[in-house]
Amino acid sequence: MASEREDFSVSGPLHLDVVNWDNADHRRSVAACLVQGVYILERDRQEKRQGDEALAPPWWKFFNFKLYRQLVDDADSSIFGAVYEYTPPGCNSNELTVKCPRYAIAFRGTITKGDAFSRDLELDMHIIRNELHFSSRFETGIQAVRNVVATFGSSNIWLTGHSLGAAMAMLAGKTMAKTGVFLEAFLFNSPYFSAPVERIKDKKVKHGIRIATSVITAGLAFASSVKSNNRQKNLSRDSSFAAISRWVPCLFVNPADHICSEYIGYFEHRKKMEDIGIGAIEKLATQHSIGGLFMNVLGKDTEEPMHLIPSAALTVNLTPSPDFKEAHGIHQWWRPALRLDSKTYLYS
């Protein structure tokens, strides 16, 4: 049975019958709907809804996109992503502004219903273990991104995703940025797994914990770098982090969502450390995770933390959410009259 949230005519942003591509709210809403389109593509597959019964197409057709390609996981045959092509009405080239996408690559998050759940949960565990880049799903996704860029160029190409899909899009964006290709990205509720410091109400206690964590992290990073077998890898990691600093993805988080809310403290703390004159410590700490550094000090190699990024345009949804499900959901991001706080953080 289809839920109301799958039906665009019930849950979609019908108020966006005319999209202003220069309007950040419109662009955010469209990007979120393209991700929802991938969710519903997979639900259509599971429910065997085809033709006129399919519920996915309105989620992109309403905004004059067409489905260019579905991305299918070879492990379970589920649809986890899609490549969309923007087709202005009547091929009106005047609509192709600087802010208008030509193609968009979208990745869905975890689906808790149907036969895709076990595979999605497996990939969620890959994120926690910092191993998503080893998965065949990511390999399929990054090859799709590379193919679009190779065929159509990198300008006006969007990356977007939600939750697990945001992690996919972030990793793809970082991978492309390391080659000098900076794709516009809309990352909704991207996972940041760490101690839930952001949930502490006392600001002084929270700030103190973050300073202590930064000092410990920076100390472990230094200890790791002086080990001869890790020195070259750490230098490479440092230069890699700086190299992708020109990539500024749009990161959308909700403070009531513990899966992504730590990004708020991650960026705010870095700014505070700079303001009090110890930004050098945080500059070193911000590109490392404590868990990975402990492993390095013990002589075990670890991969670069997937969730850490140097720069971002961070948007926090301050609209009250009744529960975690609502705070983590994709639907919040196309609703009108949201209370949003947006700041851009640039790494230097």
C-alpha cells in the first residue's frame, strides 16, 4: 500500500509551480524532491507499480526533469540512485541560468521496508566503520558521477542525497574534488557518528569538552605523524584535506537529529577556536577522528575519515520537530516557511 508521503499530489511542494533557480529555497526543495524520487523508484519496484500506477515520476517531472538513468545495486538489485536530466519546457535555453542544473545525480537513504533493508543496513555499518568506499554500491555510484562529468562536463552538475545517500554523495564529491572537479552538492542529514556532544545543553560544558577533544585529537595526530611509517601518509592526508577546501557542499542538518547534528558543533567549534587564538590546534584536529588516530598510533593504518570536510555551506533547520523521525526525514526540506540558519564555513 502506498503512503501519503509517496504521493506527490499530497506531499510534494505544489507551491513551486514556477522554480526560480537563483532562489536558494527553491534549489534546496528541488534537490530534496529528486532524492525522494529515488526513494519512490525503489518503492515502486518493490510494490511492482508500473505505468500509470508508478508514483515516482511526478517527483522529477513536476520540475521538468526526466529520468536519464537508474542506479541499481548489484548485490540486491535495489534502486539506490538516479541520474536526472533537466529539460526546460519547449527547450527554452533562457532557463539555463548559472544556477540551473543540467544533470543531477541523486542517492536515497535507508529504506526500512521491503527487501532493500538488509543491504541498506549493511551499508550503514560500512559508514560507521569508515568503509563505504569499499562497497560495490559506491563503486557504481562514483562511476555514474564520473561518466556524467566525462560526457557532459562538470559545470551545472548536481550531487544530492539523504542520510546514507548523503554519505554516498559526500564521498563522491570529495573523490571528484581531489581531481580538481568541484560539483555542486546538496547533502541532507548526512551521518556524523561521534559522541553526542551537541545534545549537551550547558554551553560552557559543551565548549570545554570540545576543546579537550581537539587537544587530544591534535596530540594523537602529532604522535601518529612522528612515527616513520605514518609520516608520509599523514602529510598526504593533510594536503588532501587542503586540496578539497574549494569544494563547498550545501549541508542541511536538524539539531534534533543525532545522526547529523554533530556537524553543527564541528563547524562552530572550529570558528570559536580561531577566535580565541588556538585555531592551529583545531586545524590539525578537524581533519582527524580520535578512533582512527588511536589505531594509527598502535601501528594500524586507517582510511581518511569520510564524514570530515574542510568547507561547507551549513543550513540548520530550527523549525521544531515532533520526533526524531521527522527531524531526520527528507520531507522537511521542501516545506515552505522553515526557520533556517545558514552560515558558510571556509577552510584556510
